[in-house]
Amino acid sequence: MPSPVPPADRPRWTSAQWSYLALGLNGGCLIVLFANLLTRNEFWQVAVALAIGLLLLGGLSAFQARRLRLKERREL
């Protein structure tokens, strides 16, 4: 099955953009954990779950960045 072609007016993300997204999500994970630590929040379970979710999304974004980086190198 062929992959769908993206619309011409909307360019695809590059590996650098995916890397920046991963960096932002992983940074958000740290901010959530440090904010929870500094405020001594009683709802730490929610903060930990949110941090794990951000970390997983950051890992998926980093994986996508790596895939695209390898593809971009092959095309050169």
C-alpha cells in the first residue's frame, strides 16, 4: 500500500523539528517533576503520571527524529 502524499502547501517536518519537539517534551517532564517537588504537592501521583506521559512522547519524537535523520542522510 503506497504511503499518502502530503499536500504541497504543507511541508513535512524535518528531523531537527522533531528533535526540538522531543527536547521540549523532555524538558516539560523535568519542569513538572521539579515543580511538584518544590511545591510539595499532595497530588504527586498525577504529576508523576503526567511526567511519564511527557517522557514517553519525548522518546517517540526522538525516535521519529532519528528515523528521519537516517532517511535524510541516505538521500544525500
